[in-house]
Amino acid sequence: MTRHNDSENDTYSDYEMVSQMVTARVRQATTAYTELNQADTAGVKLSRTDRVLYQADILAAAWLIESELEAEQRRGRRSTYVTDTLEKWQDGGWLERFADANDPMRYEWVGRFVESIRQAAWELGYLKTSSMTDDSDDGEVADLIEGMRV
């Protein structure tokens, strides 16, 4: 019985670590978009280096979330949300077009794309997990662990 509990604790610890990483990436992407958008709105010309770095923050989060969405599909958890988001990102070419853009703010869908990254992280449970506190009840933790089993 102890082995089982240790395994669950290890699994949750790994999930919590990934959750914190995803949360940090999503936060960086949101901040990067805010900086890009504010500069664009104010008519401030950013250096190419700044634009590329902001773009990289958004892409890092998007690629991470895309791989997590694809993992959900491989696990057989093909919710409508996961399928719709992947189709929107992949069929719409959002990642490729955003990665190739010299001026990403010229696309009207960039704000929706960044919001979609944040929403996908929430739907996958990563942002929910990061917002949990130590006083959460054991049932919530057990439910998260159970949901991660393949």
C-alpha cells in the first residue's frame, strides 16, 4: 500500500512540476503579447530583437500546449475542446504563420491565439493545478492523479 501512495505522490509531484512550467510559459506568452500589443497601439516601433524575443515567448508556450493537446489525443481523451483547438491551430496554420511573421501584430487573430493558449492550459488542468493551495483537500489531488493515469 505504501508503494502505491509513493507512486501517486511521485506522479502528482511530476504533474505539479510540469504544471508550474506550463503556467510560467503561459504567463510569459501573455506578457509578451501585452508588450507587443501596447507598443503597436501606441505606435512605438520595437527593435527586431525585442519583437523576436516576444514572439519566441508566445511560440514556446504554444508549442508546449500543442504537444500537450496532442498527448491528450494519444491518450484517447479526444474531447471536443482538444480536437477543436488542435484543428483551429493546425488547419489555420496559426503556429507557422505566427512563427514566420516579421510583424505578428498585423494579424487580427494574434490576440485570440494567445487567449487560446491560456484557455488550453486551463482546460488541460495545468493552470488549475498551479492555482491550488496546500490546503486543498486530498480528494482533489486524488482526482487529478486518477485523471493522469494512462
